[in-house]
Amino acid sequence: MLVINLNGNDLSELTVMIVDDNDHMRRLLRSILEALSVSQVREARNGVTALNDSKLLIPDVIITDMMMEPVNGLEFTRMLRDDLTHPATRVPVLMITGYSEKQHVEAARDAGVTEFLAKPVTVKGVGARLKSLLTNPRPFVRTQTFTGPDRRRREIPVEDDMRGTDAPSQTLAQLPRQAAAFPLKAE
């Protein structure tokens, strides 16, 4: 078996759950994960099974497809993120799909997906996403309209930002603001 080293990131201790209704894709992802030296791989044929199984054995990462039946990957991720009692609610979710258009990427982001990877998948692509999840974890955010990893990839500096200083406070109206990179969708 080919074992890939991700620049010193040891993946052998990871437990990864694959959620996909396609047997071929589950086998392919399992082979890729094994090539990356991931030793614990769990599989679920659909989102409902994955929600139940991830309560019993909390994975370190969940890899899901977008289009599945009876619950698609977006619904699965929303259900996982919105359940305050689910022990895996904060587990990073990597969505792998053939639907890579902007609206699908945004829908995945808004559902609480941590990383997105377009098909066709490769060992290098999956490895890069796993490496990103491990080396660049994002804070978890819970608001009235969103639950999941912080959607901001970068901090945009704000002119005259007074956080962390002893300077007199200013009102919000006095600070210039930029439009949000990812506006929240009203539901």
C-alpha cells in the first residue's frame, strides 16, 4: 500500500467517517485515506445513519457527499451543527462533490461545512484538505442564523480599530466598516 506523508502531519491517529450513498465512492475514499495512512475509517450509507453512528464513535473528521438520499450532505451537516446535544457537532466536515459552482460552495459554507473539495478526487487533494483541517482549525461559531466553523478565511483590517488598546472607546458609528465577505442568509 502507498503511504503518503503530508510534510510531517501524521494522519495515522485520525478517525474519519465517510458519508456517501455511492458504494464506489466510499471504496475510493477509503483507499485514498488508507494511502494517507488514516487507520480508522468508518462508513455510513446516508446522513441519518451517520448522525446516529457519530454519536457512538465520534470521528475526528467527517467526509460527506453533497447529493445523497434520503438526507443530502447539506441537510446532514445542518442537522449535525444544529443539534446542541450531539457529541460530534463541532467535528470538521469535508464536503466532496461534483457540484462545484459558486452557489453550491456557498450553500455548503452556509450549512456549516468546514472544507469543500470538487470531484474528481485525488490523494493529493484529499490530503491537502485534511492537512488544512489539522493545521488551520477555525473557531466554531453559533449564532441565531448560523452554526459551524467561522466562515471568514482572513481578517480584514479595519482602519482605527481600537481592540486591544487602552485608547478611549469609540462608538460603532465612528468606525469605518467594510461589507461582510459572506453575508448571512435570512431563513
